[in-house]
Amino acid sequence: MSAEAWESLAAWYDEKQGDEGDLWHRTLIDPELLRVVGPVTGLRVLDLACGNGYLARRFARMGAAVTGVDASAPIIARARRREAEAPLGIAYHVADTARLEMLEDARFDVAVCNMALMDIEDAAGAISETGRVLLPGGRFIAPSFTRPQRGAAPAG
């Protein structure tokens, strides 16, 4: 989805995700994601396509220093509002994940892009930029659906 499309959905998405994620994320996606990420105490974590920041807040409560990035200004405004109401030290940026100029090289221990890489128009650019901002040996964790290539024949 484009940033413009997300603008019209920001209020709905923020309400749906709340402070802990929706039912699907809480029960199916996030438990395995958190298992793979592992302990984050003392780590610098980048939450790409962070939406309303529910996962960024979870990482911060687990002891990480967290930065969240999303292309949608209205959803980041909602994440910042939640941060202002209950501060956890999270920095939020409005940016295309393929253009993270505001972030320095080799800054993060872990980058997470939870169920969003398939929706990022320039996924290759996002992966490249993530590699730039990760420390050597840092990890990029991006659970995602795959999307069919244009013109690909249906399976079966």
C-alpha cells in the first residue's frame, strides 16, 4: 500500500492494533517473531514499517533502545502521541524504508520489519538501507508473505 492509502487508514489501523497488536499479531505472528528476535535488553532495535509503534513499545519495555520508521505521517503522529502519553524513549521518523538518510551507518543491533516487507514498493532498497544501518553481525528479521510476480502462472 502507498503512504497515501495508509493516510486514510491511520485512525482505523491505530485503533485495531492498539498498544499490543491485534489478535492475529498477538496470537500467530508476534510470539514466533519475539522468539526469533530473542532478548533485546541493551540492544538498539530498528522497527521498520512500525505502524502505530505497538511493537516498538514492546521492544522498549523489554529493555531495547528503539527507533521506529514508517512512511505514513498520520500513523507516525499516532505513534508519537502514544509515546508522549507513556514515554519509553522511542524515536519515530516518517521515512521511506528505502531512504533512511536520518539514520547513521552501523547503528542498530537488530532491525525488524514485521509483516510489511511484501508491501514496500522498493523492498530491495529497504533491504540495502537496512544493511547499511545494521552493525556488522547485526540481524534483519522480516517475517512476510510472498507476493506473486506479475505474469506468474498460478500454482496448481
